[in-house]
Amino acid sequence: MVSNYELIKVGEQAIPIVVIDGFIPDPLSLVETIAQHHPFTKQDGDFYPGVRSHPPQEYVEHLHTSLPLLFSQLASHNGLQDFGVEKPLQIPLVQLSIANQEPKNLSPIQCIPHIDTQKDNEWALVHYLFSAPLGGTAFYRHIETGLERVNAAQYEGYFKTLKRQATSVGLPPKAYINGDTAMFIQIARIEPMFNRAVLYPANLLHSGCLPNDISDSVDVKEGRLTANASITFKG
């Protein structure tokens, strides 16, 4: 049984978010391995405001060992079947990220909350591997539509609304979103802590709480280093 997690529910839909402190046994060793062996580059077509790298195999194996146990427990004890948590699960994507894009270079879509997928049976993981005050993760409701999660049936209408609001409300300022705006209300905010992991439905509107004076450095030991994974369930 997994014991070191907290399940919180946010927004009008009581959407589950799982927070795990002490996610891996030796995070300092992981960061050292990344610093020595895992160069970061900007990926073409990636809206992430920074650079990416591939994770150590040992880290991927940890996810494949720990996450099925956790989600099995969540499904049986916390009633999360309505949020796509069904066995078996797959982990199709694991990557490392360092956010380092200057706000002046952000596109409008990078200045508002986003979803990772339109699927209801996919979750996301972000694992904080930094100690500096570089911001956690926040979750949002789109005011006009009332949406907190955006699935495939809702996406076209939601995107049309965003396009209209680009004219009626105006484009967002070139800045990382860090709270309520004319278009979005922040419904929850998870503060970062070294070796804390956060799991949430991947079609929940979210954004990193990045500081607008963020450094453009790719220094693994000084930057906003996270590990990120996609988790999909049969469904």
C-alpha cells in the first residue's frame, strides 16, 4: 500500500489531484546523473517554454513500478473511476524539462492555461527536482464556458471561444499566468517542493506558475528542472 500521498479535489467538479512528497528515494543522485549525462535541447513544435531531455532508465523503471500500485489504490479506495483511472495503465512518455523561456518570447497560447490531451483516460505527472522559488503548478476554470477539464466533445467549442476572446477580451500579456485573469479563474495551486510529484487528469486546464524574471540558463542544478510523464489507462 502507498501511504505518502495526499488526494485533494478541486473546482466545481471536485477534480482529483494527487500530491506525493518524497517521490523517489535518492533525488540528489538523480539530479547529479541528469547533470552529467543528459543534455537539454529545444524541441521543434513543442509549446513547452523551455528545453527537454530524456530521463535515466532507472527513473522510468521507478514510474513503472510505483504508479500502478498508487493508481490501483486510488481506484479501489478513493472512487476515481469517473476520472479515467482504470487498470491497466501505460506510460507512453517520460521526459525531463527545464523552463527557461523569457516572457517576451512567449506566444499567446503560452500565456494562458492549457491541457495536455482531450482524452478523459489520461493523467499527467510533474515531479519537481528544484529547490529555488521557481513556481509550482496551478489549475484553472475558463470563466465564459465554465470548463475546468476539456474533452474531445468540448474542445472545438472551447477553442472557438478562445479565438473570439482574442478579439473581444484581447490577447493575454506576454507573461506567465500566475492567478486570475479576465478569462480564467485559478481554482487551485500546488506549491513546489524538492522531490514532490503531482498527478492530475491531463485534460484539466493548468499552467506552471513560472516567475516572469526566469533565467534562460539550462543549468540542471539551478534551473526549474522537472520530470514529466503521461499516464494512459485502458478505456
